[in-house]
Amino acid sequence: MKKIEAIIKPFKMDDVREALADVGIAGMTVTEVKGFGRQKGHTELYRGAEYQVDFLPKIKIDIIIDDDRVEQAVEAIEQAAKTGKIGDGKIFVYNVESALRIRTGETNQDAI
């Protein structure tokens, strides 16, 4: 099993969800997060004063899937989230040692 963690721009969330649904992936956890990378934030004006916004709003998507579906899921996220501009985000893939569905007690592959 693998965990895919994707950090994307908020306005791309629906596109990513639809792209994942198109490849048969429906379960995910979505979190609103803030951060920055090379984008380094931006400046804004408030009541005539300019100030620096260091942390930009992003969406973090977590998905646990079978090893053989990882490439398909990563490609779907990449294509749906891509704008070609700085700040498009990142995708990370981690090994998952075990999983347990609390309601039924199912483990590992049966739990996802």
C-alpha cells in the first residue's frame, strides 16, 4: 500500500477530485493548509499599507491505495492540478506499513 500526499492550489480541488474519480479513486482526505516553497508568498495592500503574506492557502489531499494504482493516481493529480505557473504544488508517495478500518476491524488491503 502507498500513501499519496498532494499539495495543490485550492481552485484545482474539484478538477483533481474529478480526475481521480475518472480513474476509479473515490476515497481521500482533504485538508486546508498554508505554506510556501519557491513561491515565497506575496505582498498585499490593506488600507493603503503594503504587507507580506508569507503563507499561501493550499489544499492537501491524502490517499491510501494499492501499489499497482499509484502511477495512475499520480498522473491524474499531476494533469488536473497543473497550471504551468509557480506554486502548482507537490506530490509525495510514501510506503504504508498497515491499515485498519475501525468499524469492521478489517486490515491492510481490505481496509482501504
